[in-house]
Amino acid sequence: MRLFKLITSLIILGLVGVFVYQNLAIWQQPESLKYNLYLINKSFNVKIYILVLVPLLTGFFLGLTVLLKFHFKTRRRLKLERKEKQQAQASAPRKPTVDEAGVASVSAQESEAGKEG
């Protein structure tokens, strides 16, 4: 499956590269932008690739910010739950069990929990 994803990604990137290369003359043409703020009238030239690249990168970083916000929120919540679980296990009284030899020992489940912590 990884190989399929890699090959598919490379094909898509190759197609995007061919598209950009074939339209390079168009991407580099300047476009005149004008805005009127009633007090200030401005006009300036911007190349088309800038007009495409700036909104694309802005959207990417905004999306990444939202994604990371939820990611860190979930990690914080899991960390708190793990800490609460460890505190509950630490405060729970231990019940010794008696094996066949008559020796008191801690149950296997509690001893495994102790190894993890």
C-alpha cells in the first residue's frame, strides 16, 4: 500500500510539474491590481504566480493551524486521562492473593501495571 501511495503521489507531482512548466510564460506575466479606498487610490503590478501562491499558502497554514489545535487538545486530554488512571491505580488498595504454596503475592494484573509505570 505504501508503494502504491508513493507511486500515485509521484505521478500527481509530475503532472503538476508538467502543467507549471508548460504554462510558465503565463505564470510570469504581470497583472495590474487597483484598489480604491476613497482617500487612497493604489495601482501596482503583481505576477500571476504570486496571486496564486499567496492564497494557496495562506489556506495551507490556516488549515494546518486548525489541525494542530485539535491534535494538541486531544493529546492534552489523553495525558490527563492517563494521569487520572495512574492516580486511581496508585490509590486503590492492593489485595494480596495466596498461591498454592501459601505465599502472599500481588495479583498478576497489578504487577504488570507496576512494570508499565
